[in-house]
Amino acid sequence: MAILEDLTTSIKTGKRKDAHALVEQAINEKIEAGQILEALIVAMDDVGRRFKANEIFVPEVLIAARAMKTAMELLEPVLVAAGIKPEFKVVIGTVKGDLHDIGKNLVAMMLKGANFEVIDLGTDVTAEQFVAAAKEHNADLIGMSALLTTTMPSMKETVDAVKAAGISTKTMIGGAPVTQDFANEIGADGYSADAASAVDLACSLVA
């Protein structure tokens, strides 16, 4: 369907106005919400693939993710009305003591593009806040970001708090100073080096 192909292209190229107009047109033409969503997912899958292959870089991914966000703002009420809900939920945030959010926001947008329900707690999030949100929303995953080495211990506090709470929510971590070795050390369920890989990791953890 040409309109959905154009929508996919508008997301890939980060053309927000086009994406908004095309979603609006698709809704008005009574195209099924699930089909419109699929066009968005295909676009973000392609963006993630090209990012991992170093064909595009963070600015291009951010532009595409913002176009996707614009499209989703229009589409979400239609999806709800049609009874189409994301299958999995993820609570995401930057850990206590850390106010950096660009990477976290990018991961959140990429996860939304992969049809996860994202509960974004923002920055400076305590272990208790992560656990409380995971319980409240019955989340499948908790995603933590840190950009400062000094805030990395907050990730361990959160992983420990999740285990102490006895909930089945999986934990995944990322951020510039974070490594797979650190994830292993603190007992996190997964580590991702970038936003595109975070989506792959999230999908594998809930599979």
C-alpha cells in the first residue's frame, strides 16, 4: 500500500511533518491501526539495522525516532480504540545521581518503535522508584542508563532491590561507561552498547 510505504520512508528519513500527515491520512482512509503500526515498526527496524552497521549515526537515529514519536502520538488513541496493546512493558530511567537523558530517551523511543509500552521515569531514579514502577505496571523489563562512573553503583542497588522484591522483572543496563563485565558483576540480565542493540536485547529477554 503506497501510503504505508511512504509512511515508512518518512520515518526512515526523519520527516516529522510528512509522518504526521501520512498517519492522519491513513487513519482518515480507515486503514487498520495495526497495519499503520507495522509500517512504523518496519521503519525503526531498518533504522536500527543501519545504525548497527555504521551506515547512519546518532543524529540520524534521533531524527527518525522523533518522527516516529510524532506518528505514534496520533496513532496511539486509535490503537487503544482498536484494542491493540503492546505485548510487553518496560520501565526505563537514568539511575540515581545521574541527570543525563539523551541515550535513555533514544532507547525509549526505539523501544516504542518496537511496540513496547514504555514507562519513562526520567532521570535521577532511585532503586525504590524502579521497583515500585515495575510492580505498579507489572513490567517485564527495567532498563537503566548511566553516563557517569560515579552513578554506576546505583545500577547494582537497583538489581539487588529487584531481586529482594521477589519480582520476575528482568534488568538491562547501558551507558557510556557500562560494560558486559559490569553487568555480569552486578547480576543484571543484560547489557547493551547502543540503542539499536537495546531493542534486540529487550526482545530476547522477553522471548
